[in-house]
Amino acid sequence: MREHGDLRIQNLSSKINAEVLLEMHQTIDGRKTVGVDGVGKDEYDKNLIGNIEDLVSRLKRDSYNPQPSRRVRIPKPGKSGKTRALGLTTLLVFSFKIRCAKLLMYLTK
């Protein structure tokens, strides 16, 4: 892992909290398909704070195990008959991946 001054990051989950996950969740386009668990953004938002606090709690206990992604084939734009693979996850996993990607981009600068 890259060092920043005398700071060394060994575990990204220590940099994830309810506030940043809420911020990441708000960037998700709710018009997209539901997650692999069948839960869409509107339904997830009904208990948003509880869902996010539950995730943070499981991350801190090291007991978070995401559901497996589901691979689907979608048509390639402009390429008749061609498809590409797309992995569908849950909204929760998607929010978490956005945050981790942003952290990794910061750490590798």
C-alpha cells in the first residue's frame, strides 16, 4: 500500500463510515435496474439509515459477505448481434465499490 507521510493504510474498511456510504448512495441513479437481490433504490431508501448503519457495523466486525454477482449478457451498442458481460450486484455492494474505488484512486496518486 502506498504511504502518505507517516500514514499507512492497511484496511480500506476502516475508511468507510455511514456518512460516506450515504453520500455514495445518493450518487446512484435510481432509474437503473434493481440489484441482484431484487431491491431497487426506492425500496432501499425506505430504511436507508438502518441499512447503511447495518453495513458499517458488519464491516467493523469483519462479518460482511456480499451476495455473489449475477452475470448477464447485454447487447453492445452499434454492434448487431454482439453482447458483453455485465455483473449485477446489490445497491449496497455498488455503493461500497464506489467508495473503495475513490479511496484507491486517492491512495495511488
